[in-house]
Amino acid sequence: MESPQQTADDRIVITKANALIEASYTLSLHEQRMILACAAQLDGRKPIPKGNMFTLTVEEYAELFGLEQSSLYTYMEEAANKLYERDIRQVKGRTKKRTRWVYLAEYCKGEGKVKLGFSPEIAPYITLLHRRFTSYKLSEISGLTSTHSIRIFEMLMQYQSTGVFNISVEELRERLQLENKYPRFANFKQRIIEPTAEEIRKKTSIEVQWTAIKKGRRVARIEFKFREKAQMDLL
């Protein structure tokens, strides 16, 4: 089990296109963190690295997420190998599209670094190049240990201006690729919604509450309401 040693630099801002946040995909915690670490290297004023290629060292990774280096070598190697097999699924009308995250994943044994080449269609989504984007500080999610918590936190950040995020249970399952897990809402609530909301409350700067919205006897939608804890202190 990981125990954060220090806080991530709160000056680092992550920006992703909303299309990517809304897409359907599954990543492990370390895969998600590696992508975020690459995104943290980007500067919207500069072009994407040649070949969409990013290099991430164990030292950089440990510093970003406040972790001890000794335990990360194996995790980063495994994450790089698995990331090569991962894809993103998007649905637009009758069109279903699958895109690989990376076209190259290389672990440099003995050097303690990973090289990731992002697919041409994916690379722009983690930069400032799209008009529709969502930004948040990397330090906000550096302490989250559930990949579902990271995903839902990003979804909430899309609605910072209103503090309300409403989504159907079906669509949330699709985004998290949990269509075939926890078919009963009670289980989905117990295993995903409640622990995710609790971790976000404990480890980020926002306070979040959620409400189940029924259609007849069935829970059809979930509404999240959230705001900065600093705002609450002023009340």
C-alpha cells in the first residue's frame, strides 16, 4: 500500500479536452498517473514533443506524486506494458470508435525511465489545443489512490462554474467501463459511488455530496453537488 511522502507541486496544472474526460476507458492507478505525469510536462505555449514522445523518470514520477522511488520501478514497467494494450472508446451517434492510448511504450531497464509515444489522435486531447478543456492542479489528485476517484474528480471539474454534475447511471458505468459489474445499484453505490465521493472529500480541496434520482422505482441518474472547502469555511 502506498503512503504519500510529500505533496505534489501545486503549481502544475493538468489540462484535458472534455472529449477525453467523457470517453470510456479503464486504467490502473499507475497507468492513470503516468499519463497525468506526461500531461504535466506540456506547456500550451509550445508545440507537442516530436512524435508525441514523452520520457518520464522514476525520480520525476516519485516527486510528482509524493512516493518513494524504491517501489516504483516494477510498477512503472508493468504500467508501461499494460498501457500499450489499452484503448479509449467513444460513441458519436451510430459511430463507435476505439483508439489506442499509445503507439509505443518502452521501459529502459537500468535507467529507471519510461518512454511513451501517444497516438496522434490522443495527444491533442491532453493539451491546451482544444477549445473545450478542463484544468485542475495535479496536486489535487496526487493523493487519490482509486482510478475511479480520479476519473470522477475530472468529471466534476468540468462543472466548476456551477458546482453541479448530473449524469445517468448508464453513462457513468460506460465511462468507467463497468457495464457488466455491480448490476444492482445498491452494489454500484457501495463499491464505487460512496467510496469515491468519500476519498474525494478527504483528499482534495472540494466537498462533494451526491443524490440518487429515481425514474419510477429505478435509480436512473446521479447528481453530484460540490464546492471548494475554502468557500464553505467562509459561510
